[in-house]
Amino acid sequence: MTYSELSNLIFQKQSYLCVGLDTDPRKLPQHLLTEPDPVFAFNKAIIDATADFAVAYKPNIAFYEAQGPRGWESLQKTLDYIPANCFTIADAKRGDIGNTSDLYARTFFDPAAAGLSFDSVTVAPYMGHDSVLPFLAYEGKWVILLALTSNTGSADFQRQQVGEQELFEIVIETAQTWAGTDKLMFVVGATQADELSRIRELAPDNFLLVPGVGAQGGSLQDVSRRGLTASGGLLVNASRSILYASDGVDFADRARDEARALQKEMATYLAAMQRN
């Protein structure tokens, strides 16, 4: 999906909602446990319930890898089921020396390798350019680079002062010499909304993937006010607040309610941004 296609999708749906498919088999509704593939049955129902309101889906790969071959099969079926007009993110947080990163990139981008063809993958920048460039070699695919994350440990390194800048600022500036806005996004946690104005100075046109709204306590209003751009510029992720809105037979209906509420709020922020 291109930059303009993603931007158009946001304004068409009046939404920048990304649904995180962090599907924990231990939290599935009891009535799904007799399904041949309970994880896929759950994901399928969530996708059916939220596709009207979401522009992106983000399976967290750890939840699938932890189940071994069964998990990879569930991931494959889930990716295949996501509507073609939605942006897909492999939340894998990969990053290693060049030849290893090349194999990680093949895993998530080359369907002839592992059968997967995500639009994007999250990548850790700590090992530098040669750990990121293999992911950028794929036409039409995106790298979503960890910049300023929402976890408390993010301060250990990302907020360290290096000269006159903090480390996350150097990551954002340096990475933009590797790729343009059509291939590079940044992860910024919703709990770091106070820094979004500074990040928009550093990356005015890049899309930002913003997890942490909902169960983690981030404010959609604060994120939208500081992060929206004329192209949209945001993918705001919600996972647990949607997936586990109910643990009963009505889980998909409650998930739809949560997604619809977020979309309606996003539509007001998009309208306000376009008026200004």
C-alpha cells in the first residue's frame, strides 16, 4: 500500500484505527475452544466485527510464535483473511546483522519464502543502518522503526541525552537518511504524547504508529491533537480494549462497539484538523 493509498483510506473511512491482534489463547471465550483453530476463529470474528472502522491490523508475532507451528498456521490464515484494502503490520520488532535481517525481511515480505506478505514490519534500530536496510529493499513495503515507545523502560536508552539531543531524536533524524516517507514510519507510544510536537518537528510527514491508547492509558485526544497531519499521518493502535471487551459469546459485538466508538472520536479529530 502506498503513502497516498493509506492516506486516502484514512479519509474514506474517517478512521486511523489499527486493531492489534495480540490474541492470547488463554483469554479466548470458552465457546471457541472447541473450534479446530480457536485463535483464527477469534481473529476472524474480530476482523468481521471491526473491518468497517479500522484501516489497519497488527498481529503481534510473539503471540503466534509462542504456539509453535500451530501459531504460524493461525497467523497465515489471519493475514489471508484481513481485507485487501486494510494495511497490515507484522509487529515483530526484528533487527540483526545484515544477512540475518535479510532473512527476517524475507519471512514477512516474500510470500515465496514463508507464505507471508505483510505491508510492513516493526524493526528495532539499535544495531544501525545495516540491520534496517534489508527491510527497505522490498518495493511497496514499509519499515516501522521503534522511536519512542510507551513502556516504562523506554527511558533507559531512548530518553538518554546524547550531546544536545535525546537518543530517540537521533534515531528519527538518522533513519530519514535511509528512506523517505513512502517507506518509513516511526513507533511513538501514546503515553509519550507530550513529545509528539517535537517528533512532528523532526518527522513532519512520516506516518506514526501509536500504540498505548485504551488499556495502557494513552489519550486519543492528545495524540490526535499533536500528531495528525494533512495526510492523516497516524495509525493509532488499540488491542486489549477491543479484543477483550467481553469474554462471553458477545465478544465480537462488544469489540465492534469499542472500535466504532474509537472511529467516531477519530472522525471528529479529522474534521477539526481539516477545518484548521
